[in-house]
Amino acid sequence: MKTVTVYDIAREANVSVATVSRVLNNTAPVKKETRERISALIEKYQFQPNALARSLIRKETGMIGFILPDITNPFFPEVLAGFDREARKMGYTYFLCDTFSTNEETLNQYERESQYISLLMEKQVDGIVMLGGRIDLSRPDPQMIREVEEAARRVPFLLLNGSLPQVGLNRVATDQKLGAVLATQHLLELGHRDIAAVGGYSAMSNTQQRLQGFRSAMRENGLQPRKEWMLQDGFSVEAGVEFTSRLLAMNPRPTAIFCLNDLVAIGALKAASRAGVRVPEELSIIGYDDIQFAANSIPELTTVSLKAAEIGRLAAETLHRMIGKKKVPKLLSVLPELVVRQSTAAVRKGG
Amino acid sequence: MKTVTVYDIAREANVSVATVSRVLNNTAPVKKETRERISALIEKYQFQPNALARSLIRKETGMIGFILPDITNPFFPEVLAGFDREARKMGYTYFLCDTFSTNEETLNQYERESQYISLLMEKQVDGIVMLGGRIDLSRPDPQMIREVEEAARRVPFLLLNGSLPQVGLNRVATDQKLGAVLATQHLLELGHRDIAAVGGYSAMSNTQQRLQGFRSAMRENGLQPRKEWMLQDGFSVEAGVEFTSRLLAMNPRPTAIFCLNDLVAIGALKAASRAGVRVPEELSIIGYDDIQFAANSIPELTTVSLKAAEIGRLAAETLHRMIGKKKVPKLLSVLPELVVRQSTAAVRKGG
């Protein structure tokens, strides 16, 4: 039997869903005759309003603030989508606070974060989720830390992936170092020894963790990364093009490139294609993140999945428990996963 | 001289930005001594709070609801980013209401729209922007129309790209038909006569308008589109792979494919690569939308820009005027633009 929805009730009562909602929530007056007609239908079908409608009935505010650095970077919408699906089930809506890290304005990203934190407190949200920005800095300004600490004292505050030094906030995070170890080991198993690592920002802890993973996997195989093949400070496609073009002009040059995110890897594919270097025959390229487009590039990108949607889902679940004052682990760790596609292959003999 | 920001004031006063904000907005008590220290610094630097801070001072609610169908489809974050940049300047925040058109759940997309509309009314937002979903249907259910009409009577309601039959709501829209004419003419000028048109959904007005543009440009050149080369009902990369694989197995087969969005075009590139068909030498592919990844595919995708960020920016500007009860045109039309990259080329003689 088909489940009866608010929509069916509205249709049969010949009113709008908004009107049915008003009757369910008792939020605004509805004509007596109309209300009775709707109530009769609710009775008739033993209608169970879904979670979203139920939360309206309970009159929770149900608002969450979600601070992220750049919605046009495809990694973030994927985290958000996982979060949204789960949060919606539980009846939450959210403010999206995009700090536009890539946008050129006088106002900088960290200041926008400050403004949003302060704004969300004023809007009296039930909880705040933060992804990127200051929580990815390895040495954030003490003032930046204090602000988050202060907010977290007043409202459940959850950090995704990043962290803040010396502040014991709740976190959901993928193991960044392990992801880099997986990527590097994959290249090593294919016989590569001449491996470059490009992308990321030296001042960001996610970059440092990924490079630690890279170095430690190399060292375990008795290899020392070459300094001139470690090109940092950039997470964009353009940066990937630029780093890879530089690598391809070097002598000797690497047989494989570990890119610190997929956008950089897509740039690497582009630079290789421009230089007439075949991937993976002459050059292996591995990314990091597993954004949707990793599967859509030609060749399809081998990468490490950071489980974006799963981080988002766990974030919603955890924040909901925090709002309900239930116990949650300080750190929920998500395991990254190697995704082998077409951009990596065994090193060529004498290559 | 560097502009003094809330952040600098906070640092020099040795307090959090939240505290400076509280002083600026007078929203919560701040210790007299602290308040005076902050006020002195504001005085000293002749500090001008930015738009966001100003709106807090004016105590507007400043909340907008933004309903869209799928944040993981890269077209939508780009519209949203253009909207956000402009809306933030004017001090608005917004609820993001993602109806997850691609998600398999009992609850369908249109019902989620209904719920969100009703929720946003209850949250007393200053205005609502709607993109995709029911406003892209060529024949929406009368009930769906009524709901939007009812909401629009209570709060400024702006439709992006879509429309609702017989309802005179304010709109900001790119000319969908013209975009398709531009794409088709580009292929015709390259000498193509055997052109396929794939992607879209027959029940959606955007698809119908794009196909009208395609047909009319073909007819103006004395050409009749072949029915078997018109493959619809799909807007995803996977759909593009599937449509193109079918086309490439036909005899005769087209020399060019007009894809109704960029995701479908990226799928087409993938299918061509798998079949060993070289793009653009043996097959020209043109997309539609100009998402970021259009410039990142190999070869880079020729496409039609729908000016996503510009639509978003105009939406914020227009909604702000509507909220301020100022006059706005019923329809603000944005002109699409042909973006020639690498995936199209002159038809091969005897090809």
C-alpha cells in the first residue's frame, strides 16, 4: 500500500500543503470547516507525518549552522549532501555559511568565519558544524581558537576533518595521513620509485598530514622524497597544471605524481595531455578526495576516497546526539579507501 | 592603508569578534570596561562595520530561503555562489533547501519542495528563491502551482530559470532557446549536417525550449533532425555515456552531438574515448551550462554558458529590491554565450 503523504491529504482536501501543515502544527488559524475536513482525512488514513513535519509539531527550532569554505569546490557539496540527507530525516534545516575562500575581497575568509559564528549564535541555532578554514590551519591565531571555544561553550559545535590545537572539541574526521599512505603504497606496489607529491598548502594541517603519510610510506621503502619534486601551495586545477608542467620540464622527472587533491590531479592530467605525455603509460597520476569528477575524467582518476558523504552523514548523526545531550566519542574516525581506476599503471622498465 | 576590520578591533581589544559584534549590535550585555575599550578603538580607527555587521545593527531578520534540486550537480553551487556573494554584501543569510532530486527515497522531490515552502513561511523568511524542480515542469500539477502562488502572496518569491504557467511571478532567467540556437549554429557553421541532440527530460520545459532552439536552427538551414538521433530522458554523465554509445553503434551515425547539459557532454566524451572515436577529429561534442568542469575535461568542452553566477547575482539583487518593495521587471533575461574550446571542429570531408 502506498504511504499517504501530506501531499495526498492536501490534494484530497483540495487545499495547499501549507494549509495541511498549519493544521498539523497549529501555527496559524485555518477556517474551521477546512480544518475539520483535513483532520477527518488525517484520521481516515491514520496519517503519520514524517520526521520533518513531526519536528514542526514539536516546535523545535531545528536550525543548524553549517560553515564551509567554498561550495563550488565539489568536495564540499558532497559532504553537505550526506549531512543534509541525514539531518533532514531528523527534521533539521540549516543555514549555509560559505566563507568563499577563493573569492577576492577585502574581507578575508577567517573574518567571515568570525562573523558567521557570531551571527549563528544570535540566530540561536541548535548546533554548528564547521568544515575547512581556520580548523585546517596548523597554527591558527589564538584569537581564532578562542572564538570557537567561546561558541562551543554555548552551543554544540562539531569540527569536520580539521581540529584546533589544545581545544577538546568534538570531531568527525577522515584519517588524512592514512589516505596518503594508501596512495603512496599503491604507486610503490606498481614499481614506482620516482614519485612527486604536489598540491596543498604548507600552512594547512591537512597538507602536513598528507605529506607525512607520503614521506613515511617512502621511507618504509628506503626511499627519500626529492625536494624539487615536492611542489606546494595550491589546491586548484590551475595549480595542478602549473606544478605538473614544471615537473615535466625537469630532468630527471618523476614516473608518478601523488596529487594532494583531485582538482590538482585533474590539472596534472591536463598538463600531461598538453605535453603529449600519456597517462598512465608514461606517467601515473593519483588524486585524493574522490570527488564525483574523479570518475569522469579521461582517463578515470585513481584516487583515495575521503568518504565525503559518510563524513556528512556522521556529522548530522553526531550533532543530533550532542544537541540531545547524549554521549558521543570525542573523535569519530572515518577510514579512507583507495579507489583504483585508470590513471595509474606499472612503471615502465627503463622509463 | 589597510582597512581596519572587526578582526583587528577584536585583536587589539583582546576580546573575541563575537564580543565586538555584541557591542556593535547591542544585542547582549558586555562588561562596561570592555565595551568602553572596544568603543574607543572603533572611534580611534573610525571603524566602518561592513554590510553584514550593519544589517545586524539594523536588526533585520535578513533570512532568505533558497530551494534547489541538487547541490552536487555543479551548475547549482555556481548559481548559489553568485547569489551568496551578492546577498552577503547586503547582510542576508539563507537557508539552503536541497530537495535531492537524484536521491532515492519514498518522499519525492516535489513533496520535499512543498515541505520546504511551508517551513520557510513558518520561519518567516524575508524572501524565497526557487531554482529547478516543479518550476521546470512543462505541466506541473495545479496543486503545485497553487502552493507557490499562495506563498508568493505572503512573501517575495523569485523563480530562477523556470516558470509556472498562468502565474505572473517574478523571474530571472537565461534564454534557454537562444542558448540551443547558438550551440546548433556553431555546429552548422563548422559544416556539420548530421547532428544529434541528446539529454534532458521530455517533461521539462527547459528541455523543450532547448530542443525547440535546436530544431529551429536546423530548419533554418533546411535540415530536419533525425528522430533516432534525439535521445532524451537523462541529465547525468551516465546518461551521456549511454546515449552516445547508442549513437556510435548506429549506421549512419552523426558527426556532431549537441548535449543538453555539460554532464551529458562529459559522458559523451567518455563514450567516444571508450569506442576509440577521436574528439573533435571524428566527432564534435558541444555541451550546455558551462560548469567549471567543462574547462577541465580533455579535450576541453565547447559549450554554451548559462551565466550561472550572473543569474545568482541578479537573483540576490532582484529579491533585495522586492523585499524593499521596490519596482522590478517581471522577467530579467540573461543572454547565454557560446564558449568555444576544443571539443568541436570542422566536419571531415566524406566523414
